[in-house]
Amino acid sequence: MKIEAATRMQTQKTQFFARLASRIAELEAKGIRVIRLDVGSPDLPPPASIIEALVRSASRADTHGYQPHRGSEALLRAWAGMYRNAYGVEVDPQTEVVPLLGSKEGIFHLTQAFVNPGDVVLIPDPGYLTYEAATRFAGGEVYRMPLLPENDYLPDFSTIPAEVANRAKLMWLNYPNNPTAATASPAFFERAIQFAKAHRILICHDAAYSQINFDGYRSPSIFEVDSAKEISIEFNTLSKSHNMAGWRVGAAIGNAEVLKTLYTLKTQVDSGHFRPILEAAVQAMTEDQGWLQERNHIYQRRRDLIVNALHQMGIRVRKPFASLYVWMPIPNGWSSEEFCQQLLEEAQVSITPGTVFGKYGEGAARICFCLADDLIAEAMDRLGKWMAKQ
């Protein structure tokens, strides 16, 4: 007997990386070793102190029950403390923090909480896949804001038609950017806030990569602009910043009224997080953060391996100041998807076609540096030899 799925499921398909993982598993089952530079999953572990905090807590008899949806007071204060220390921003832990099971679920659920059928959502293109998936699931209308190299991969708000802006409910921003690795200044955020206020649009800033910085650069929070909390929330996560992607620890920060609505929905969706993970998250955010700089030096070295190798192949790329990615232009004569697919099948190197992130990603591919130096060097060697044959 076939049970029909809800109509809204017609807006969804299995995500690209799930499909890619299936194909790579098929290749590896044949004994083919694939080097994956496609998914931005940190390969380095968090410090032993964080893992020890998890183990200590999990070893206790009283830490295995349901937890409050907002976590503990210590967790809320830890998020507020991280914002003070990392960005110089003051956050009220009682009203301006909602813990999440990773920022991805918060991004999806916030959209369901605020977008009605027919509402417009402004989405960067190329951009993180969940912005569009969540919008379509809610019945919203996607308006793509092109991120173009000639504008440093920042959206040009002046090109958004007034009739679109006046119907828009949310606007997604993401800096440091996935997939382009572009960065944004406080001056850009000021322009975004002015535009959003003029059209009564909620800004949702995805700051997942904001603590992965290179060459002395520091990524700003949108809340470094004084009036940002009036019209914005920011999603943050320990996935990238603290090498804890599988732990699913994140938070929505900012406008208290918006967060109250998100919290209401979450009380119907989940039952909080595992207390040992939350106690380890407190350890992660409150201990000495000096190790982040040491970790970033490792990423910077890997970034340079990729950038230098591409330059030697004649492929000119921008050296990113933040994030986990290099945004690589595809050689002439290829589509992004064709290039990446053949590279996987013939050289066993997996990178992500830019079109996965939207139509304006055509002509580019995303390379991640979440692998050890020797594997990155081997992948670049495979890429160079494969391209020489084309």
C-alpha cells in the first residue's frame, strides 16, 4: 500500500551531500580510495579538556534525563560570554540566547516560525542549501541575491526591486561566506540593516565560520552595529569554531521577540539536548581560547597548500581570510557539475560544484581544507595531473 507524502515534500529532495556520499561509498566498495575535499566537516578533534568534561558528565547517574529547552544557566552565560570575548558584543543570556541542536535546525525552524505561504525570502546565491529548502517547505517564495566576484560576493541591495523588498519577510546573510569564503565589514552590515529597516525585513545572519580567521583578520558579528538587534538575529555554532560538528551545539542570538517565537516552536519539536554535551559546550566556551589561534594556523597552512597548487596549475583564486574553503574558478569549456563529476570518477578527488549552492555558482567549485596536509597535497597532485590530460 502506498501512502502519499504531504504535498510540501514535493519541494524537497535528498540533499546533494547525501547523494554524493552514496556514490563515494560505491567507489570505495570497489577498492577505490577517494580524497574528499567536499564537506566542511573539521577533521581535528576538540581539546582533551572538552572531551573530558563530556566523559565526566556522562559518567554521572543524574545527567541522562530530559533537559530544559533553554539548557542550563551556565550554558546561556557561556554563549553570552563568548560573544563578549570574541566580538565585544553584550548579549542578555536570559532573553537574547536560544540554544539549538546545531545552527542548521535553527535555520530551518526559524523559517517555519515566520514565513507564510507566498512570503518572499531573500537568499544569497550561491548560498547554504538550507536557506532555500526551509523557505520552500514553508511555502515561501525564494528571491535570489546574486553574489558576484565584481561586488566581492556581497549582495547589492539596490538591485532588489521595491515590490520584492516590500513583500520580503526574511533576508539571509552569511559571512564569512559558504561557499565563496568572502568576508563582510561592519559597514556592509550597516547597509544591510538600513535596507532591512526600510522594508521591515528580519535579517538572519549565519555566522558559522566567524572564528576561523587567517592573516590577522577578525570576522565581525552583525551585532557590532549598534542597532542590529532591532532587526536581526545571528546563528552561531561550535561545529566549526571548536571542532564539534557532530556534537550539534549552536545558538540563535539577538532580537528577544523573534527568539521567543523560535523558542515556542522548538518546545514542540525537540526535548532539549544531552546534558553531558551541554556541559562540555560550557567548557568549550569558557576555557582558554588560545588553542583556536593555533588551530587556525593549521587551516591557514592547508589553505596555502591549495592556493599555491592551484596557482601553479594556472588557476587564479582569491586567498580567503576566513572560513574552511577555497572558491575555485572552473576552466573554460566545462560546467561546474561536469568538471567535479569527472574529477571524482577519473582522479578520485571530490570537490563540490558551485551550482549545488545556486545558479550563480556556475563556473566555480568549492574546495574544503578539512584534511591533513599530506592528503591535501595528494589531492592537488591528482588534480594537476588530471587537468594536464584534459
